[in-house]
Amino acid sequence: MTRLGIPGWPEPPARLHFLGICGYAVSGLALALAKLGYRVSGSDEDPYPPTTDLLRAAGIPYAGRHSEGALTAFGRPDLVILGNQVQPGNPELAAALKAGLEVVSEAEAQGRLAASRPRAVVCGTHGKTTTSTLLAHMLEVAGMGPGFRLGATSRNFGVSVRLGELERRSPFVFEGDEYTTSALDRRAKFLHWSPDYVGVLNLELDHPDLYADLEAYRAPYLELVAGMPPSGRLLLRADDPAVRELAVAASCPVTLVGGEEGEWRLQPSPRTVPEGQLLQVSGPRGLRLAMQLPLFGLHNAENALMALALAVALGADPAAAAGAAASFKGPGRRFEILGEAGGAIVVDDYAHHPTKLRATVAAARQMAPGRQLILVHVPHTYSRTRALLPEYREAFRGADVLILGPIEPARERHLEGSVSSEDVARLVEGPEVVLVRSAGEAVSAVLERVRPPALVVCCSVRGFDQVAERLLEALRDR
């Protein structure tokens, strides 16, 4: 049994209970700690796959709803770890506080576990999951044995959280998150991680339920940068003015990445090949590297450049880090190709912000320029859809057909809908738009309209009742 020796952290076989255990980062941490010999249990108000499948396979028990009794259903916990989705007034959280149990957020727990190691945070509005996942893979191939906390499952590692080589104090990679920490802490999650290295990809208003405008959205980023040590390094996308302005808060060296002014640049533009893209990279001190990236889209080429720059800053051999890109499988549900049937390739994707949707369409056209392109999309949360409604007008341009499902309210399911998918449909320009009420209707709508050769990309946060898998099965059966 591994002894961690981390101040303020219990040793195995202490009992850890996770509230909101089905989130990717929360379930990933639960799985990682169970492997160390902790007795792990949890609960969630809305259990859903694939995390439920992973928990069951690991023998981790969990309750399918939050209640006072669920807190001790599997034994009295020594520590309660609180997921972000748990809302204020939750009866199980209230019971834990009343009982005097120690409660820490998932973000705080991850910060404690990585406290004595070199820490890197990859953040920004778009692309942080792919970039942080690629960074962890580069460090692994370079022999550095990293730990990581990701917002999705890495298809190279098969997990979303890994503690890495604890005794060696190997680097730790965090996918940055500017959303609130928990029901007890309204600060941004990434403020708990005290990073030595930060890479910022882009900044654009998101989470309008929390941030009224871009200035408010940038505030936690400024706080993150201001808290970095003088010995650290801040890496900023050179061609994003809102990102570059963060440099004013830095007390550590700043490196610009990308664009025409960056110390790290793509030279020349990426070249498309059937397997993805070939990148030629120029770096500091005359460094020249080639990368074969099995992902499409200029945004992914730029993400890979940031991952490489961060890997080298953390001490990875540049050639080894660049070479690792060729074996990168990507994170789950980020333009993940599930298969081909009936002349149609089916892709499962996480895009939910209009900017991400535009990037997804561009990547799809780069990958398969001669195919019919069908998008299946479910907008995410009333607040985001309402605040960004005008941006949906151009978000799907380049697609042939858009199958549009009902808004997924997620954490806002207790609120009355103030906007609808019909509002989005009225604005969309470009593709044929078909409104559906369920994943089953979406599958039927695709089958009626697909004209092989085709590419069908299913874009949503929660997977829309596994619509991509169901569609692929239906195409195979037809």
C-alpha cells in the first residue's frame, strides 16, 4: 500500500466519499485513489456513463441520489470530496457539514496531491482539454512520468486523472478551469493549483451565468497569473490580444506562442495529409522540429504548438516531445471517430460554444472535403445559449444539414427555460435545419437525409443520450 506522506492528507486505507462522483475529474480522482488502497465511495444526483461503467468496473460503490443517508451508507468517511456540480442546499453536503466531517473540493484535493511537484496549468476558453492531454502524452513519451488532471478521458492513458510518479515528484498537468470551485467556494478552480507554468490559449466570453462580460471573465486569469512564482514561466498565444494583455500581471518570464511574433511558430502553414497534419515548428534559439499530428483543424495545430512549448519548458527533450504527437490518440469525445457504416463516418464531439462549433465544421471539411456534412447538435445551458445566441448565426456555416435537439440544461435544470433550440434554429444560416425532440428522432432524421459518402458529427456536452453510438449502430443495421 502506497504511503503518500502529504501534509493534511489522510493515508490509505482511509475512507473517502465523493459527492458528485460521476463528473470526469471527480470520478478520475476517485479511481486513482482507489488504486492506492483508499476505501472509496460516492453519490451523484444524475449518474451517467461512461463514468458509471468505470466506477462499477473498479468496484467503487455509489448512491444514485444525494441524501443524508447516502453519506454513511458505505461507512463513515474520513474525508468528503465535493464535486462542482453539487448545488448549495444539497442534503448530503449539509449532513457532512453538520457531522463535522472535513469537506474539500475536488480542485483543492488535486492541488494538495500535486503540491510538491512542478505544476503546469493549460487554460483558455477553447482547446484546453486537447492541449493538456497532448502535453501529458508528450511528457510521458519523454520519460517524465507525469501526473495529470483532465476534463475528459485520455485515450492514450485510459483515465482522466493520474497521480504520476509520486516519489520522483514528476510534473503534474492540470486542465485549467475558470468555473467555480464548489458550492462552498465561488473562486475559479485553477486558483487552487499554484502553477509554476501556465499556458493560455485564447480568451472569449463563456459561462455567462457567472461572468457578465469579458472583463469579468478575464479577472480570475489575471489573478492566476499574478500568483505565479518569479521562477515560473507564462506562455501566451501571441495573436490573441486579450491573452497578451495578461502579461501585465506576470512577475515571471513570458513566452509568446504562435502568430508571427511568437518564439514558437508554425513555419509554414500546416500541410493536410490523410492521417491529419504535418507541422513544421520553429522555436527559441533556432530550434527546428517536425510534428505529425493525427488531428485536423488549424485550431488543433495551434494547440499542439502550445503543448510542445509547455513540454519543453517543463524539461522535456524537444525532439521526443515533438515525436510524441504522432502517437497521440486525443481525449475522449473531442472529434473522436467512432467508425464508418453505410458510407458515413460517425464522429462524437464535445463542441458546444459557437466558436468551438465553427472550428469543428472547419476540421470536418479539412478531413473530408468531398463528403456530405451533417451535424447533430444540442445547445448547452440556457444562460450560455441566450448570451451567445447571435453567434449561432454563422456557427454551422459549411455544414449541409443541422439536426438540432433540445437545450441540455445541465446545472440549470432547476431553472425555467428562457431560450429554446427554436430560437437558435431561426437564426442559423447555411445548412438545412431540422428540429428534433430526442436522440431517437435525431437518428431517424439523419437516416432520412444521409447521402453517402457522408460525415456525421454529433456535438454536445453530455452526448445527447449516446446519439453518436446509436447512430452508428443504426447505420450498420440498415
